[in-house]
Amino acid sequence: RENTIHSTLHWGPMIDGGHPNYGLSYTLPEGIFADDFHIVETEWDKNIVKTYCNGELFYTIDISASGLEAFHHPFFFIINFK
């Protein structure tokens, strides 16, 4: 786990104990994140959210699709570090 990060969007109301979400993970080719500094970036515009690790794109979601209107309103981020 020390060599993997996740980028996930969560939205919508709770249904049967869960809610809609979509995410992907990035795993370092070698070592763990604590071994060195790493740059994690998220780009968010009116159509798409992209996440990169060390310049490598690993996550993309099209937020212009129906049902993803939540991402076109004021929003907050939750960032978890261990």
C-alpha cells in the first residue's frame, strides 16, 4: 500500500449504504512514496478531471456526462495522507 495512491470522485445521494463513485489507482514502478518526493496533480475544468503522478496521467473522468452535475457547483476536496 505504501507504493499506491488513489484518485476517486464521489457524488450523489446514499443508496443502499453506498453512493456513486469512480476512481483509479497509481502504483509506483519501484519503491514506496516515502522514499522520495512526488508530485500529484489534479486538473479540473468544466468537462474533465485528470490526475497525474510525477507527470504520468493515471485517472480521467468526463464530468460533462449526465448525472455528474455535482461537479459544476461549489465543491470541497478531501485529501487523506498516511
